[in-house]
Amino acid sequence: MKLIIDTDPGVDDALAILYAAADPEIELLGLTTVFGNVTVEQATRNALHLVDRIGRDVPVAQGAGKPRLLPPFVPSHHVHGPEGLGSLAAPQPRRAPHAESAAEFLCRSVREHPGEVVVCPIGPITNIADAMDMDPAFAANVREIVVMGGAVDAPGNVTPFAEANTYHDPHALDVVLASGAPVTMVGLDVTLKVLLTETDFDFVAAGNGPNGSFLKEISRFYLDFYKSIGLMGCGLHDPMTLIAARYPELFSSERTALTVDTDGPAIGKTRRANGRPAVNVLLDCDAEAIKAHFLAAVTKVQ
Ligand code: RIB
Ligand code: CA
């Protein structure tokens, strides 16, 4: 599977990227970065550090620093830490960012491999909307857009209505949902069904060399945030998005059109709708199998 991860690393983003690196069936074409958990500059620096950790020359192309139309947000440093990797200090990556912008990299990659590239946006989906503006053929050429975002029947996690990635750029998600591209939405309806606990991170640390202790280290701050909101574990949001791209049989979905509230008290709410192309919305999953698979897979990254 040719894959591009669009990301705002971010602790669970880091888990997802190291998970992807452990899968021999995934050809990671590149990472594209976006604001959200951190500033886009921090996201790019953290993504470059993660590429150092996986030890491959994966290009990192910087993208949007703010939403499509909304004013800029303060990053979610209270969730992912001041530098986006828990309490870790700012990493000093060895590599430099890719010359193209995120949208340019996305458009060129998808045009060069029509029908083959899966894109997993696991931050605000601004770069994908930008790519659709840049290349009208993007929606037709991309193999699938498997997006971490939204909450259809589940409550939101930033407001009672809105999930964070969608809240941070509702206009961008609405463009993608209206585009006719093959979209699968991995929202809070499924991602909060698998929580990773401190013990799980101990397991990862024990079985994964330097990257295992890194994941354990960056999880502390993130787990403390979840504890502060009454959860004894952190949602498997971003890694589950990649698992959904690779193993759709572990999920049950509904095909329906969706809209996003782009203003008003429920801004960022994703709703079933008519009159636009249908997408796949994941509503349930085999949580035990997903967690077991993830823990086994992510302990393989050396
Ligand atoms: O709501 C969870 C999503 O918001 C995840 O992608 C997390 O990394 C944050 O970006
Ligand atoms: Ca993310």
C-alpha cells in the first residue's frame, strides 16, 4: 500500500507513524504536516524527528499553518505537551523539510500513481482540501482518503458536538466530504473504543528498543491529560486510522453522505445528510483484535 500520512504530531500521531513504519506492506511515500496539536513548524520538526527514528528517507512536506477560513487556533499543547511530544524537549532532527509544500507533494504523488495512493489525514484536513483546490483530478486519482475525524453518533472531544481535527478546520472537511473522493471517516464513534493504558506503554517499551522507551516517555503527559478528564487510557485515534486503512474487515461501517457544521454552536459537528456523495463512516470495531494487533505490530519497530 502506497501511503501518505498527513499529520500534526502529536503523541498519537507519533504512535501511528511508528506503527506504519513497522508494516512491511506499507510503502510510506511521505509525511505532510499541518497545524493542530502543535504549530505546523513544530509538526514538521517532530515529523522529521520521527523519520530519523524510523531510519528511512521519508520526505516531510510542510503544509497549512492555519485553518482554511477560521482564524488561527492556539495549539493543543495542554494535550500533547509544549513541543508536541509529551514533556520531551524540542527534538533536533537531522533532515530538512522537503522542497514542495504539502499540497504540491500530495498532488504530484497522487498524479504519478493514479488509483494507488492512500492518504491518511490524522490532523485537521486543510492540506487535503488545498490539494483538491490545486488539482481538480485529485479526488478521482486518490485511491482512498482514510481520515481521523468527526463524531456522528458519539459526542465530541473538544465540544459536546465536535471532534478536534474537524473542529480545527470544519470548512476543509466539508470540502473533502463533498468532493466525491473515496472517503472513509474514522471518528470518535470507533477511536474511543480502544484505550491504551500505562501498562500497554510498558509493554511497548519492553519490546521495542529505543523507540519503545521513546513512546513510553511521550505517553506520560498524554495519559495524564486523559486521566484529568476521567479516562484511564488514551484514545487510539491516529493509529486506528491506519489500521482501518489496512484492515477494514475489523470495522463495521455505514455508507451515508455527511455534512459538517461550519458555524454556530455545534461548529465541527458531522451529520448524516442527503444530496452529496456517500462516504464510509466507521461506527463499530473489533476493539480487542485492534488493540492486540496494534501492540504486537508497534513492538516490531527497532
Ligand atoms: O480527536 C483526536 C485527534 O485530534 C487526533 O488526531 C489527535 O492527534 C488530535 O489531532
Ligand atoms: Ca493527530
